Amino acid sequence: MTRSSPGSFAVTLDAAIDEAGLSLDRLQHHLAARGVHLSRSALSYWRRGRSQPEREKSLLAVTHLEAVLGLEPGALTGLLGPKAPRGRWLGEGACRIERRRLWPDLRVLAAELKPPPDGQLSFWSIHDHLVLDERGGEQALRVRMVAEAAVDGVDRLMTYYQADAVLPADPCYRYVRSARLGQVCVDRRTGMVAGELRLAHPLALGEVTVVDYEIRFPPGSPIDHYHRRFTRPIPEYVCQVHFGPRSPRGVRSFEQRGLGGPEHPGSSLATGATHTATMALRDARPGIYGISWHW
């Protein structure tokens, strides 16, 4: 992240909070007394320059902040310029791939599922753990996601999975934590699975949640790779594949910029006594990342 420049919104807000002698909890309390409900994390992010108010509701909250902190009207709102770059990828923060390009088969389900616009959640990390059965087919996918609300009022998280072949039956979501299972749409012909996870409560801007879930698959044909598709950069991605009672002869990581593009092989991965291969990435660009193997 960059340092906030002198006279910026973040620096001015930070100095005003210090001069007022208010903790973020007390500041949050004063705002609530005015009917403004703003998360502590959002206040912290604004103060540190990690994000800035952009939506109408947030801009209104800033006018109340000026009053609570004893500032002249416009002392903070007048410092708000265009949308600030987010995350660690400054200079590359706007880099993204349209969702329809990475998930073309989603259009079959979109009319029924009505997924929200992409980018409402910013993912800090995703951890995938794929378990194969004794024949080398998909048995279960366990996922943990750490996500931050990029806008106010985020109330659901979308999950997408693409099988390589026709699905003989519908996969089943299980063990959902910090959310509840909403609508699930499956197109067996294309192998596309889209699931909606309803969050425990609507997230305020900057609020973080951790969601766990598992997808259980019907018995199917052996597979030789697993990947995840990212429309936006991600600070951390961990992919693990557990091969069951036997290990493949060779395992390697790979990446692609987009569907149909050239596959760039990565490093060889060991499986060890646990028959599990692990790939871990930091600050990954948008694209496709995964593990491939041969028996």
C-alpha cells in the first residue's frame, strides 16, 4: 500500500480523530447516536488510507464525521477525489478479467440465479482442498474464503464450479459456516455449478467475513487437474489436492491468463506420505491457477 499524502482525506481524518481524543469505538457510538451506522473496520480503513468513502451512504456518513469531530463543513468531503486504488497491486489494481470470459457457461444459469455484480467482495485469501476418491474422481471440495466488503450492504457470496464432463447427478453443498445455503443452480450438461451463500448479516464497507463450505460430488470419471478462476487479483491462494490411497507419477502447478489460452507450467509438486500436493501463491494476478497430474 502507498502512504497517504499530506493533506489527504486519510491524513486529515487521522489527525482530527487524534485531536478529538476519540477511540474508533467512541466515534462509532457518536455516529450511531446520529443514526449513522458505520463499521469500525470501515473507519479504520478510511483513517489508514486503505479505502475511501465512495457510495452515497458513506459520503453522508462523512458529513456527520465532520460534525462529530468539530470540523468545518467540507473539511473532509472536499478532500475526496476519484476512487482510490485498492489493495497491494497499485498500478495494476484495475486489472481484471470479465466474469463472463472466465465463466461462459454461467450465462445458462444467470437468469435464474441473478448473481450480483462482480467485485462487491474483495478476497484476502482462498484455500481449496480437493479430495479424490480411490478411482481418481472428485469426491469433495472444501473451501475457505476470507473476504472484505468493497461496498456497503453485501449480503451474499457467490460460488462457481465447472466440471470437465457431464454431471451424472447434482453436487451437494455441505458444512456451510458463517453463512447459509441459498439457491443452487446446476447445468449437468455443461458441468456448471453455481451456489449462493447468504451471509449471516449484511456487511458494511470494509467489514471482513470468513466463510467455509464443502461440495460433495457424485461418483464420476478420473480427472487429471483442478484449477480456480480469478476475475481480480488475490493476495493469497492455496490449492491442495489429496489423491487418496495412491499418488500420481507426476504433479505440477500451472497457470493460464484466460480460457483457451496457453497453459504455462509451473514447478513440480511433491505429494509425500500424505498423498497431498500443495500450491501456494501470493499476490496472484487475475487468471487461472491450478494443479495437474498424471498417473
